[in-house]
Amino acid sequence: MRAGPPACVARLPPAPGVYRFRDGRGHVLYIGRAVDLRRRVASYWGDLRDRRHLLPMVIGVARVEAVVCDSEHEAAWLESNLLERRLPPWNRTDGWGVPVYVRLDPAPAAPGLSVVHELPPSGPARHRHFGPYLGAARARLAVSAVERVLPLPYAGEGSRGFQRDMARVRCVGPADREALVQRVIAVLDRDPAAVAALREELGRRRDRAADGLAFELAARLQAEIEALDWITSEQKAALLEPLDLDVNGWAGGVLVRFEVRRGRLEGWSQRACAEPAARRLVAATPAAWTGFARRNAELAARLAQGTPAATSARPARA
């Protein structure tokens, strides 16, 4: 009979994040992401079903490590970054999302949003970019959601024919352009009130469609709501600015270190460390990252209880 999951699995939170399996020699076997870390990691010691090829790997797992993320989107980015840097032997390369950006063009003649795959080295100063986001299809759905409620493309001065008719139906015109631009920016900047108002309106339209038996429209609106949630959720694992910085958190004798390079959170290591030695590193961590670092150091300390990793002085790297 196969053994049950390690005791530390019960200490994982029911939250989104990334997990890592190591063997008895400290080698990384597998990296994955989860909507619910506790449930997902525990599932490897249950009925693997379509994952039965992972059984030999599971038998060799000696240690579980994890990072709690602020959203599913952040977990997806962190997993993608880690796997791009180094692919463990039991991981496959399929299923990674395509990085994209949303471009806002507020030009009076033809304002609107578009999804692009790269940031231009230079371009019109009027363009503003948001992101990056994982998944082109989700980004396009989110753009559709924003423009459904905030019809910026119909507020251009150059509207002709069908567009002019749609502007009349939507009750918008060039005089509304600047206000719509500011509302769109607020949503894409993740302003809580702006996002909540847009989401609420989409929910009302979805419910009206369902009540009117327009189930295809209701399903489309639900997909747009989920895509909006994806791009407006908190995530630090991929930044618009190509920043380089180090993030450190300490708790219970464990130092957790994250490396952000060129705007991507792509390094994650942890090791035993006394508090005096960690103090300088933790103090140098940018304020925006301290909560993330401290939370994950506390998790690392909980997971390390009763394992050799809790007393080892050697860093454990992916």
C-alpha cells in the first residue's frame, strides 16, 4: 500500500500558490501551481487517474515547499518563470500561457484597446501599456468586457457608418472620450472601486441574459467576468518595468529569498538562517514586498518542521 502524504501537507493553506517537490538529496523533482495548495498537493497521494505517470516521482518525494500567492494569475506567472529558468525532470513544457499586454490608444480619431505581444522599443507617446498578462485569449476577453461597459471605440471623432450608429445606440460621442479613457485606466490600474463597478455591471447583464434565456450571451459574459478577474488580480511575479531586486523574508529560523530579474520573479530559494544574519537582508527588502516575503517565510518554517531542511545550513535552490 502506498504511503500517505507527508505531514507537512496538512500545514499548507487552501490558497493559490506554487509548490515544489524535492527528493532525499534535495534535488527538485517537480514544480506546479494550484488554486488550492493543500488540496492540490494532497491529491498526489490519492487517485492520480490521468497523472499515474507521476507515481514514481511521488514515491521519491522527501520534502514539499510552497509559495502562497495573492492570486491565481500570480501563481501562474511564478510557475512559468521558474520553469523557464530551469525545467525539473518530471515537468512537461506544454500548457504555458502566452505573455501579452493591453495597449490603450486614447487618440481622438480612433480610441480603443488592443492586445499586443510585445512592448515596442518606442512608439507614439499617447500609447499606454498595461500588463503583462498570461494568456492572450483571456486578455482579449477582458478587453471585450471593458469595452462592453465602457464603449471607448465609439467615442472617436472619426466614427463613420456602423460605428456612428453604434455610438448613437450606446449614447456616447467624442465629448465622452476623455471620461471613458480615465475610467478604462482606473480599471486596468486595478482601482478597487472601478473594477467592482465594472464587474457589477457585467454581472447584471449576465443575469438579465440568463433570465431572458439568452444562455450563450450569459456564458460569454461569465467568461468575460472571469477574464477581468484574471487581469485585475494582484500579481507581482511579472512587472511592466524591467526591475532587478532581491526579496527576503525570515521566520522560525528559515530565510526565504526571491530574485526579481528584468521584472520577472524567477528565483526562489530557502535555507536555515539565524535571525541576526537575516536582519540586514530583510531590512533591504522593498516595502511593497515585505508582506509577501514574511508570509512565505512563515509558511516555509511551518513546512520545514520536523524535516532535515529545518536544520540544514545549505541553501535549497530550484
